[in-house]
Amino acid sequence: MSQQLMQNEEILSDVVACQLVIKQILDVIDVIAPVEVREKMAGQLKSIDLSAGGVASDPITNRAIQKAIALIELKFTRSEEAH
């Protein structure tokens, strides 16, 4: 990139890059992982104690965990219905 990005643009770019990588990972998992593995992935995220303090109590991290659970469940629910 020849132009410098402002800090918020850099952060947005990082978030978009992470989203693209996560989508690719979910696509691979969708193909190779049995239903039990998918359920375990969502279950592990749901088991994070958001009331215990630390990183998980941060509202941004909390929202990210909620979104991750929703993405996993949405992605796998749709693909399971299609089969």
C-alpha cells in the first residue's frame, strides 16, 4: 500500500482480514468435521464464564464471543439443513 492508513482504518482492515480467514476456517470445518465436533466448538465458547472478570468481561470480547457462537451455530445449522 502506498498510502498510509489512519489507525481506525488499519483496525477495520485487520477485522475484515480476520473475518475472511474465519470464513475460510468455517468452510473447511464444515466439510471435514462431524456434527459432534461442531457442537463441541460452540459448547466451548458458551462455557466461557463472562462474569468472572478478566478479558472475557470486556464488552468487546464479550460481544466477539457471542458473535462467534452465533456464526458457528448459523453456519452449521444451515449446512446441516441442506444435507
